[in-house]
Amino acid sequence: MLELVCYYKLSSRLPEKQEGLPLQASDIEKRFEVLVEACDRDSSLLIEVEKLKSAFVKKQFVDRL
């Protein structure tokens, strides 16, 4: 699920390199906001979104090391 939140489309301008455009932190935050809104106040779903967000933050920290 974390890969889905962090997914970005490959750049069509540079087909020979096949490099994707990096996502900004604000893009990821917007995606989490959409997930929270989609939960429609369901507490069990909101808990899962928070777990996912926590896993993302943890992964970002580990990747920076």
C-alpha cells in the first residue's frame, strides 16, 4: 500500500532514460489527506491510514541514513 501512495508516473519526455519525476512531500501529504477524506469518519480506516503514514515517515527516515 505504501508503494501506491508513493507512486509516480514515469516521465514521457525522457523515454530513453525511463526516469520518474520525484514526488514532493506536499504531494504525499495531499495523498494522505485524500485517503483520510475517503475514510468518511470510519475510525478503523482512519487508524489504518495513520499506520500507513507512520510507516511512510519511518521509511523516509531510514532512507536518509
